[in-house]
Amino acid sequence: MKTAYLLVFDGLSDWEPGLALAEMNKSADYQVKTVGFSQDIAVTMGGVAIIPDCALNEIDYSEAAI
């Protein structure tokens, strides 16, 4: 299974990746993970607090689809 990473950061427009994430997440071919510049909580423009699954330096690029 390949991983689709979503970069999360303070001020992210949380509504923009929604449709793509929904399609990838329901596929058996992909898992969706959030990634941050660090593991600190990111707060989007919509006020949603997201704890990243991992930090950029922890990504396994051999398993990354996007």
C-alpha cells in the first residue's frame, strides 16, 4: 500500500485537499497520512487542530505515492 502525505501547517486551507483526500482514503491502494514540519499541532484557517502523523524528516519516500 502506498502512502499519500498531506502537509499540514498553521494556516492551511483545510477545505482545498478535501475531495482528493476522500477519494484516496477510500481506495485500497493508498493510506493517507498527515506530515508536518515538526510534530507540533497545526491549526488550519478553519480552526481545525491537526496533530501530524509524522514530521518531514520521518517520511519513507519509497512508500510515498504523493
